[in-house]
Amino acid sequence: SIKYLGVTLPRDLSKLFDINYGPLNLKIKSDLHRWNVIPFLSLNSRIESIRMNILPQLLYLFQCLPVKIPPKQFLEWDRLIARYLWQGKKARIKFRTLQLKKEKGGMGLPCLKDYYHAAQLRPLVCLCSPSYTAAWKEIEGTTIKGIPITALLSDYKLREEQQIPENSITGSFFMSWQELAKTCGVGDTSKIMRWCAYDSDFAPNKIDNRFKLWISKGLTSYHSFVHKGIFQSFETLKKNHGLGKDDFFRYLQVRHYFNRNFKEVLRKSESSFMGVFLSLIKPRSDSRIISKLYNAIQLSKHGNTEYIKKKWEKEMKIIISQEGWEEICQLQWVSTRSNTWREFCWKNIVRFFVTPIQRRYKNNGDACWRLCGSKGADHFHVFWDCQVIKPYWEEFHKHIENIFNVSIPFKCETLYLGNLQMDTWTTKDKKLLAILLAASKKAITRKWLKPDPPTINEWIEIVFQIYVMEKISFSLQIELGTFYKIWTKWTEYVKPIRSDFT
């Protein structure tokens, strides 16, 4: 075997996976084992270490080697990462929830399988893109037996006729496409990429070669006939693509076929994975291909935190709109510039903390530890409904209304989850409110398993700690003016009792 640019090439290509991924797997296990003993790594820090260290190593091989990775290998990687994230303890949040984007209620943990699919599809995007130029593209070629690869992608019948070997590089591209199309539920939406000159279901191209001449005029796939979601008129195509009067009947044939088969497909493709793929193969769209494909794959899987929302709704006996839930999830990541505080806010929303009703299976009982006499203490009770902490929330509510000079509903979904109508709020006021809400929840968790409730003075002290760190952060970025604009209402309000807020 030989080694070139970090990739080992054996004489027997069937060993390509084992000889490259075997040593990397050992290195990943060693790294995770070594990092696992670091005591001060938070959950967010562990996820970032995966994203910045483990992912690039794997992503390099994903791009360099067109080999199929067995599903059990992805499961093994996921188990290793999960064990590292939770330090060998029972997971408190579902692994697939962690892989969601932060604005969807996740933590942005990389999904290795989706990155693999995106990396495997990148060469296919480059082959289909007319603006992308590279030596390897000339070597591999953009056609198979004279038929463009783009035309073959979504035409299974046409592809079968070409008898493409599965062990060839092009064959591996098509296999990746098929697997990804199945994962993303592409279905009929991919048919919009078929070329009218080669479409196996378009009968006129079997007896009329004039459609092939349209390729040189820029009319290739059915999508090329469309502009802003509308099939272009013949006059427009004559002007922009140089069609002649004798092409009018052929135009009518293509338009009729399109309206009958692709009108609904076009509408679906615009908001799906296919819409992203089509945008990437357009001229001058060859930057950040893997990232865009990965985001499109994630979006097409329709992952969400609906199950968490339903738990809150059941406990609070309310209905939270989907739009409201998305705003709640997004609010947690704009509170401060500290990842530690952002993670804490997220933990509150996704019900990270273990309550008595969850601990009852360990024979600890489900009574509230504040000795209020309630049984079955769940998240809603511990963080809001317990009579011992009601005075704390009532006083906090008054302070918030006085600071912002607005009327805010005294509800758990408002003060704890942060579900407010904030259309008229300024950006700086939204940030300040998010910080004050975060500090109010921290005052509760600092009294975890203790019978006495938090106090407003403790809340103010926590806000002061955030204030100091935020001031340092803004100072380092030479943005103190912005910092004072955000905190003005707070400093003016607490100045009579806390002069150290300056």
C-alpha cells in the first residue's frame, strides 16, 4: 500500500475502509477517553470538542474516500460520542435532540451520518455544476456514454440502460444519491432535473434529435425552462436562448409534458432538499457545498422538540403554538455572550434537571423537597407552582414590570419559558430581559434540593455576576457603547440599592 495526503491506498481496494478508518477509530477512542477525565468540561464544551476535533478528521476521509460505510459503524461512533458527552452516565436528553440546530431546541451536535452523505454528494454537485472547474472533473468526465450525469441522476430507467459498474467512482456517486434521496424523501421532486433531450418517459425525444440541439442553447433540465416558479413563454425562450420559430411545436410538447408531470413537483422541490441541490448546481454556487447540503439534509428529516413542548403543555395545562415554541428556543441563545449561560438557559427549556417525580423510581419518593406537602413534583411544580417559591416569582414579576415599564402576564410560560409577545421590544431590551430571566432560574437551581426558596437579593447578585462578565466580554471586543445601551434600564433601576452596577 501507499500513503498519499493522509489516505492509505492498498493494493486490494476491498480493504480501503478498514485500512483507513481502523487507525482513525483507535485515535478517536483514545482522544475521547483522555478528554473524558477533564472535570471542568461542560456539555456544550464537549459538543464543541466533537465539532472542532473529531468531525474534521472524519470529514476529511468522508470527502477523500468514495467507499460505503456500514450503518453499524455510525452507531458505534454515536455510542462513543454519547458516552463521552454524558461521562458514562444515563443520558438526560435524546441524542437526536442534541443533533438538532440550536434554534430548533438542540445543541448543534454534528450528525456524522448526515455529514458523510453531504461529503459524498459534493463531487456530484461539482460534476453537475457548469461553473466548477478542476482537473479531476476533466479526468472523471461529466457524461456517461454521451449522456450528462445530471440527466441520469433522477432517471433510474435511463441509468439502468447505461450499466454503470457499482464499484466505479461514478457508481458510488449514484449509490450515495439513491441513499440520500431515500433518507430525505426526495421522491418525485428529483424528476425536475431530468433533461428533455434524454428523459426516458418523454416520447418526443425518441424520434426528434432537435431537443439535443437545445442543450447548447442552455435548455437542459426541465428546471432550466422555469423562472421564478413559472414555465417561461416561448417569446422569452426565443429571446434568451435563441430558439427559432420552427421550435414552437417542440416547445408546446415540453410545456404540456411539464404541466402534466412537474407543476406540483416544482412547488414541492422549492422548499425541500431538491431546492438546495438545484441552487448548488447553478453557476457561481460552489462555496460551502457540504455545509449547505448538511443543513438541507437536517431540514428534510423534520427533526423537532415537539415531545418536549407537549410535556410542558400537559403540566401547565396550556397550548403553546409552534411559532411560540420556536421563539422560546431561540431566546435561550441570545441571553448573554457566555456559552455557559446559554447552555443553562437551554437546559431549563429541555427539562434537563431531575425532579422528584423522575427520582421516584429510585425509591426516593416524589414529594417536593421544599416540604410544601405536594406529591408528584414535576418541572412545572419545582420551578413555578410550588407555594414556597410563589412569593419569589411575584416579587420578581413586579421588578420586571417596573424595569421595562410594561405589563407582563404573571404566567409560567411567560416568566419561566420566556414566551412573550416581543414585536414592539427593541433588541437591547430583549437581550436584557433574557438575561434577567436566566438569572431568575439560576437562583432556583442554586437552592436545588434545599427547603428554603430563592430571594430577590440572590437574583440581583447573580445578575451582577453576569453583568461583570458581559462587561469584560464587550470591552475585549471594543463594544462598551453597546453594552451600556443594553444595561441602562437595569443600572438605573438598581442604582439606589446597588451602586456597584456602574
